[in-house]
Amino acid sequence: MSKLRYLVIYLSLVVAVVLMILPLPDWVQIYRPNWVALVLIYWSMALPKRVGLWFAFFTGIVLDTSQGTLLGQHTLALVIIIYVNMNFYQRIRVLALAQQAMYVFALLLVNQVIVAWVEGIMGRPTPLLAFFGAPFIGMLIWPWVFVILRDVRRKALLS
């Protein structure tokens, strides 16, 4: 029974990957928040001993293969932001949701910089609106992601 409780972490990441690969119109595509990064940020803040760098690494590999991007592109970005998050999570957990949202914006912006850097090396520049749009939308939806995942964690009795 104890191992099954942690299944909610995997299920939430599966939902996040599905939200990342759902087809959207081109004009909305650039505003799609990085759902996987948001979910990983939450779980690494809530359960840092369970969800860490290796978790981010394997989730990044899954995201790279599901999106058909260069293998390691999202992996590198996710591992870096989760590393930063794991160093600051005790300070961030006690902040208000609006302050946490600003922190999440900074993490998502770092993620976007790394992904755009790799895309630029490959000869596919990222439009400026796409560069800031997705982290901004991620910042706006962070309070809802936080509350939903916190309720899921509490119902699953995870600690």
C-alpha cells in the first residue's frame, strides 16, 4: 500500500506530459506553459527526498522523446531548474503563493533560456513573444497548480 501512494506523482507527471503534447492552434502554441516543469517544481518542493534530480532527468528524457526534440534538451533544462529548486525549496515553501509564483516565473524563464539556447544552436530561433509568454502563463497558473497538487498529495497521505 505504501508504494501505491506514490503513484500519484507518476500520474500527475503523465497528465503533465499529455498536456504538453496536446495539439493546439499555432497562435496558442507559444503560450503553452511547461506543465512538466510546473509539476516537477511542485513535487520537488513538497517531497524533495522522493522527487529530485534523477526524477527530473528521467522525466526530461520522456518529454524529449514525446515531443521529438533533441534528446537531452528538456532534460538539461529540467535538471538545472530542479537543482536550483532543491537548494531553495525550504525558503520558498513558506512564501505566499504570489511570491512563489514570481520564483516559479524565474525558474521557468531559466528553463526557457536553456531550451531556446539549444534551439538556437540547432538553427531554430525562438520568437521573443514565445520566449516570455510561456513562463508568464506558467506564473499565472502556478497558484492553481500548487493548490490542486497539494490537495492530491494530502488525499494520498504523502509526506
